[in-house]
Amino acid sequence: MSLKLVELQVALPKTHELGKWQEHMQQYGQLAQQQLATEMKKQDERIRQQVTKAEQSERSKWKKQSEKKEKNKHPYKGTHIDFTG
């Protein structure tokens, strides 16, 4: 199977184009993986921040409630009432 000179002129540039196309497709796959990994990291960070904010708001609720109790305490009056007499 011998190729004529005219056939080689057509075949060689196409193989060069095919090589570029294959390289582009390989890089596209790698780029897609990198973008997916970056998006997953961002999503994980958002979830962590949401959990942290929820914990902080829960803590602040408890803190406010304990502060209210502290405000309601009188310095020398007791909280226990003795009904026996």
C-alpha cells in the first residue's frame, strides 16, 4: 500500500490537526476535573460556614438567656420561699 505524493500532502496536515484536537480534548478533561474539585471545595466551605453560623446563633441564644437570668437575680434577696411557719 503505497501512498502517492498528493495523498501524503492531504494526509499529513490532517494528522497534525488530529493531534492538536486530541491534546485539546485531554486538557479539557483535566480542566473539567479541576473546576469540579474547586466547586466542591467551595460548596464544602459554604456548608461549614452555615453550620458554624448556626452553632454561633444557638450559643448566642443560650448566652442571652443566661444573661437575662443573671439580670433577674437580686443581690441579697433569695430565690427560695419558705412557706413553713
